[in-house]
Amino acid sequence: MFTSASPWRYFFEVMSFFATAEHEKERLQYFASPKGRDDLYQYNQKERITVLEVLEDFPSVQMPFEWLLQLVPTPFLLLH
């Protein structure tokens, strides 16, 4: 289900609230900030990273599944 969706900037902002490791929380907040826009583009879009890969890169994130479902782009959920 989460193998091909590319997350939005807001996804990183919300993930930061659920990160338990401080360095991961800071990185997610940076990606969600205007200062981190270019780095987020490099990480997210240019590398074509998926939601699943983001979750693997930030293992301390303990996001409830219900939140995850709300954050995945709707067209993706409807197509898969």
C-alpha cells in the first residue's frame, strides 16, 4: 500500500510529533520548515522516496496507523 506514494511536506511535519529520537525529530522538523525545502526536495522528490522508505529512515516514529492513513495522498489510496 505505501510502496509508491511520495509524501508531502506536511507528512514530515506530522511525523516529527511522533518521533521519539531527538535527532529524528529535528531532521523531520527541518524538512518541514522553509529552510529545509531544498533538502526535502533532494531527499523526497529527486530520490523518489516513498512513504515506506521514509518510515524506514525514521524508525523512532511511532505514528498511529489511523494518522498514517489520513496523511497518505487520497488518490493513491483510491488507486491501490
